[in-house]
Amino acid sequence: MLIAMSWLLDLGCTGPLKEENVNGQRTLNKDDLRTSRMGTDRVRIPVQQGESALLATASVDAPNTIHVRSLTSPDGEEVFRSAEWNDSPYTKTNAGFIATTVTLNWPILASDIPLTEGTWTLELGVVDENTRFTASDYSLDVLFKEDADWTSGVLDVALIYTDGLDADADVMQAVQAAKEMWRDLYATAGIEIRTSEFAFDGEQLGPPAFDDEPAFIDISADTPISTINVVLSEWIEGYADVLGISGDIPGPLVPTARSAVQLGVRLAAGTDGTFDEEETRILAETMAHETAHYLGLFHPVEREGWDEYDVLEDTPECNNESQCITRLQSNLMFPFPVCPALRCVRQEELTDEQQAVLNRYTGVN
Ligand SMILES: [Zn+2]
């Protein structure tokens, strides 16, 4: 009897996820997981020696929503607990907030408990449209990277032209110039950008942040798994005054309806419709800013109320617009371009802690 029980326990320890190697990257996944009647599920994640970061993406069908409740190390230490952040003015990740697709990268900060070999436990929770916990099917994908160097890495980016923009010579020229500026900007964080370019010939796309544009599933499935999809569109549908939008913070690497960054290049080109030098630089900064959201960075301060902040200790705090502009206007992650006179302020600075977050993202290898 004892032997049978220990055999059963061992069987349980293998974990329920299916292991696959996709383009040299170890992944675990299962698309028919189910939460208990209490609405939660705990999934064992076997981390192998040498693996330094993981990216877990969980999805449910609307109207249900899912979130990461906690992540526990092999020692039984709860290294992340979403409830801790519910009423906080600081934001560390969107993974703890309910959505139809959520993504957690771990570690996030240099001060986080590092990933170590052994069995980690990810706890997920699903709620219905009345935010009541509910039993629900859900899917989970976990990707790993092996990269012990937190000061440098390579990021693969696919630039995807939509709305026929690949036939617009002015846009193409501006994007090529902006790409080089973006490359220089990320080099200051030790990140080398490797780009590929595609044209998408489908209909106008909705933005990726709401998990309701299925075309991003197909676009993401057509590029290698570790690639960030930067989609160039004429405008961001429904957000004509927004330069760019990120699928999530951090964003997923597996194909989902959120697996893209989208930029509206007509707004970036200004009222005359052509890119001057400054507009090209702002396009570059927008590419860098939105992709940095995707890699896990929040604005150092949010413009609604000037009272919500990123969790980083080396991005200064401030309490009103003029103070925040004074202290943070040169930071890449400031919420908007600052153009006091004829020129806009260059927004290229990344603090040490911001650079540390970017280098911890599982897609930066
Ligand atoms: Zn932003």
C-alpha cells in the first residue's frame, strides 16, 4: 500500500504540462486545464538547471477572466502574490490583474528571488462576468530562457506593415531611419535588436491590448516564438490620438490576440503627412517605448492623477504634471512626448533598474 501511494505521488510530481522544444526554446503547455469549483488551480512548473527566466501566459474564453494569484519557489517561498498589489499605488506586472489573457515574466526586478532548479508552483484564478470565482477551462504556456547575463541580450523584432504601408516610400524611409535610432537606444541597455520585415495584406486591425483582434494570433504564429511583433498601421482604430499601444505589460511570446505592439504612423507623421527629422525620432522613441512596455516596463508615473508609479526605486516620484515633466521628461517611459517650444525633448534615458527589467524578459536572450 505504501509503495503504491508513493508511486502515485511521484506520478503527480511530473506535472501536468506537455513539454516541447520550439525553435530551440523549451516550452511547457496544456490547453485543457481546468480550475476547481473555487475558481483556482495550482500548476507545478519544473524548472531545469541553467534556466534563468520564465514567461507564463494563461488564457480563458470571455466572459470569464483569469489572473496569476501567486508564484511559489521550490523552497515554498511565495515570491509573487497578486493580492499584495491590489491597492498599491505601485505597479510591477499586469499578470495579477484579471483579463482573458495574462502574462507573468519571472524574475521581473534585479531584487526578485531568482529562478532556480526545482518545482515552482503557479497559482491561477478564474472569475466570471460578475467577478465571482468559477470553475473554468483555461490554457497555459510557459517559456524558459537560459541566459545568466542580465546586462546584455538579443531581441528579435518583426516589423509588420499593414494597411498597404509597405507601398508608401515616405513611411518606409522613416521606419528604416527610426529602426536605426531604436537600435542605438536599446544598445544603451545592452540589448541588440535583430529585425525582420513583413507585409500583412488583411483587413484593418483593431488594437492588441484588448485580446479581441484574432489576426494577431495568426501574425504571431507566422513569426518565430521569441519574436516581438511590431505592427505598423495607418492609425490605431478607435485611438486616433495615440501613437502606439502594447498588447500587455509584459506581453506574451506565444500566439494570442494580444501578441503585438501596434503603432499609428499617420499620427506620427504630423499634419503635413510627411516625416521630418523630429517626427522620425519620435517614431523611433515610440517603437522603443511600446516595445519596452511589452518587455515589462510601466510608465514611471501615470498621467491620470500623477499618483500611480512603477515599482522601480530609481525612477523619481512626482505629484503633478509640471513636477513630473521636470523630473522625468527625458525618460523613455514618460507617458507622452514633451514639446515645450518648437522642439520636443529627447526621451532616451533608461535607468539602471529599467534596464534590468528589460534584460529579464524571457524574449531577450
Ligand atoms: Zn506608454
